[in-house]
Amino acid sequence: MQTEFRFRLNGDIMPEIYIQRALVDGEPVGEWEIAVDIDYLDGRFTLDDNSNIDPALPQFILEYRDETAWDLIPLELRRTMQDKGWNRVTPQELVGILRAAGAITRM
């Protein structure tokens, strides 16, 4: 059974995320990246790990929830959980989680 995931960026559900490599001269190079498409920003952009951002500026908060595991938790317990099953991750951590779950099959 394939694990199902849900993703949030800064608290907003992302219906899709994209796993991609940067394109240089039309060729994919480097590490896998997470990108999102946000309508009100008019396009797709790559998420980084916030390591080079001024701490005074807002940072990306990337989260995922393993919906398959979440559904196995009794409803009474889910209602009391503060995080509601959401796990904060960096983009590279999420790539690793998706690879381990078999959601990314090409590398």
C-alpha cells in the first residue's frame, strides 16, 4: 500500500509539490529540490532551507503529514494532538522521507 502524504507551506495546504533538479542549459543538475506553484505569486518557485535568510525576514515553514499513519490513530487521540500530525521539515529532509516511503522512484 502506497503511503499518502499531505503538505503545507506556511500553514497553507499545497495540493501539489514538485520534486526536481535545477536546470542548467536544459540539463538537470545538482540535488533534488522541492518546488511549489502558488497562484497568487504567479508561478513555481523552489524552497530552500532558510539558511541564508536574514533572521528578521519570514522563513518558509514546510510541513508534511503521513495521511496513511494519521488515519490509523484513533479519532479520540487525534482530537487531542496539538500538532494534528504535522511534522516540520527542511526541503532536503522531505526529499529523504519521500524517497524512503517509495514516493520518489527515480534518482
